[in-house]
Amino acid sequence: MRVLITGGAGYIGTHTMLEVLGAGHEVCVIDNFSNSAPEALARVKTLSNRSFTFHKADLRDREGLTMHLKAFNPDAVIHFAGLKAVGESVEKPLEYYENNVQGTINLLQAMKAAGCQNIVFSSSATVYGDPDFLPITEDHPLRSTNPYGRSKLHIEEMLRDLAISDPDFTAAILRYFNPVGAHESGRIGEDPSGIPNNLMPMIAQVAVGRRAHVKVFGNDYDTPDGTGVRDYIHVVDLAKAHVAALDWTQSHTGARAFNLGLGQGVSVMEMIDAFAKASGREVPYVNAPRREGDIATCYADPSRAQAELGWKAQIDLAGMCETCWLWQDTNPLGYKTKT
Ligand code: NAD
Ligand code: WQD
């Protein structure tokens, strides 16, 4: 299959490229490197031992996108590109709507011009807001509490509308829970710029000595140990789900959402303990106030993805921590580390 990947240089994109190339598909990547580095793609090339096409292009440039899509003529698109920091989205909502929503409209129009009707889209568990029930099924009511989440919700709704308007249109909407970990080679991984927003990269930077301690945001939640509970999923498991979703688009039509998680809740303190064990390093932490907008508990019912995509997460919490540590320990400065 000919697969065009937007945002392929990013954290989930690089891991997915390895799986998609490994499955024998032809790949064309589009990225503007606003949150990634060319080095990440260079490493994907070495690890996969495959070549692929790359265009430095921006989703906001509809003409450029259309030109690249027409030239590559993809059978399907995997769409990762977008901005993803919740806090930043509250400060800069227009940037989020422009990159995520307008960018996706441009992409969908370019797909139409190129005759491509299959898309795999990166959505997020954030579209469920503070859940009414657990585990969260795909039929849970949708809501969002910040511009980032609303951008995902708007895009999901556009995809559902398109599927109604065009009986040949297919969208696999993948709702990721909390992606963590790194490739088993330790050569690619998550490389946040500035202070990490998310728990796992923060723990990793504390373990490697870049930061003094983890701030535990709230220890008085209604959870077994009082700290926030999430459904962490290894990024390679997530990447494999995209290959399964690509296959799904070839024999289905319509827009369908799939939860991608393990279906297990892990608390902040359990994650800190598991990481300390996997790395053999101390992970100092301090208790801090709750972070605004955070919820107590969130975990998936991933059974639809298993039944319909034939996909199930395989890697446990220890594997998530071990691979994240291998990446962090061998690349303490991320892709800027001299190797
Ligand atoms: P990332 O920032 O590492 O990757 C996104 C990539 O898109 C980057 O390489 C960036 O340079 C590129 N990009 C951004 N805006 C662009 C634009 N306008 N034009 C071209 N390229 C652009 O993020 P990630 O963690 O790999 O996430 C990938 C997708 O998954 C995003 O859509 C994100 O919202 C979604 N998601 C991520 C998480 C998570 O926790 N990482 C959870 C749920 C959903
Ligand atoms: C996990 C837990 C924090 C950092 C976010 C987005 C979501 C999705 C994934 C894109 C929570 C606690 C965190 C720290 C802490 N992204 N924590 N100290 O908030 O579940 O989800 O990333 O779609 O939309 O909201 O993930 O890793 O930030 O937090 O105590 O320094 O760790 O309070 O309980 P979250 P996270």
C-alpha cells in the first residue's frame, strides 16, 4: 500500500513509520519539524533499512499539500501532524485551531484532489473529558475541556460528517490513551522540547539527572493511593495498531472510533516506582497541588480494537519503563545527543 504519513518525524510518527515500513508499505512523510528533528527520520531510515520520500511541508499550506498528495497518490493517509500541548492550547487557541482543524481540512481537501478516501487519524482519550463511567467505551459521551481537546473533537466530527456525505470515505479514528516508552533499539523515543508536560518523560529526565525531582500533581484524588490513574500504552504497541487500522480501511467504509489502551489503570506513584526499578536509579519526587484540568482516573475498554482490528497491546509497564530508560540513558539530550 502507498501510505502518506503527516507528522511522521514526531514521537508516535517515527515508531509508526518503522512498523509501516516493516510491513512492506511504501511511505511518504510530510512534516514541518515544528516539534521534531531531521535526525529522527535519519534514524528511522537506518533502523528500517528502507527508503521513503520526505517533504518538509506545512499542513497550513493547502497548495503544497495538494501537490505532494497528487504526486505520491496514496492509498491511505496516517495523520499525526498537529500541536498537542494542553496548557499551551489554552494560551494560544487560534494556533491550535489553525494547525489542527484548518490543517486537517486542508489535508482532507488535498486527499479529495488526489482521489484518496482512507485516513487513520490520531485522536485522544481527551475527547471523553472527565469520564462518567469506567472503563471508557467508544460510546461514552464526548466532551472536552480545552482548545486542544476541542480541536480533536472538531476533527472527529468532520470525519463523521464526511463519511455520511461520501459512502466510499473511510476513517479509523484512533483514540490513544497515554502513549509512553520507546523503541527497543533505544535509538528513537520521545524528545520533548523544554520542560516535559507529561509524566513519563519527566520521570525519565529526573532519573537521568537533568531535573531534581518529579512534582506529583495531587495526592488526594479518590484513587487507591490518592494520585492520578491513567492507562499507559507502549508506543510500539500503538504503532502496530496503525498497521492494523490501515488494513481495516481497505475492507471497510465509514468513520469508526477505536480506543487504544491496555485497559489497566496505573497511578503516578506506581509509575515512579516501576521506573525506579527498571532504571536502577532513584526518582526523587515532591507532592504538589493538583494540576488544573486533571481528572482522577481514566482507562480504556480496548475490546473493540481487539475484536475489529485484531489488535491487542502486548507490552507491560516494566517494558514501557525499560525502553524509555534505554532511550533516555543513551540519549540524555534526546536527538541533540552526539552519537
Ligand atoms: P509530536 O509533536 O511528537 O509529533 C507531531 C509531528 O507533527 C511533529 O513532528 C511536528 O513537527 C509535526 N507538525 C505539527 N504541526 C504541523 C504542521 N502544521 N504541518 C506539518 N507538520 C506538523 O506528537 P506525538 O506525540 O507524536 O503525537 C502525534 C499525534 O497524536 C498528535 O496529533 C497528537 O495530538 C496525538 N496524540 C498524542 C498523544 C501523546 O500523549 N503523545 C496522546 C493522544 C493523541
Ligand atoms: C499523567 C498523570 C498527572 C506530570 C495528557 C493530555 C492528553 C494526552 C496525553 C494528547 C496525571 C500526573 C504529570 C508531572 C504528575 N495527550 N503528572 N507530574 O494528563 O493524562 O494526558 O497527555 O492527546 O490529552 O491531557 O498525561 O502524562 O500529563 O499526566 O504528577 O510532572 O501524571 O497529574 O495524573 P494526561 P500526563
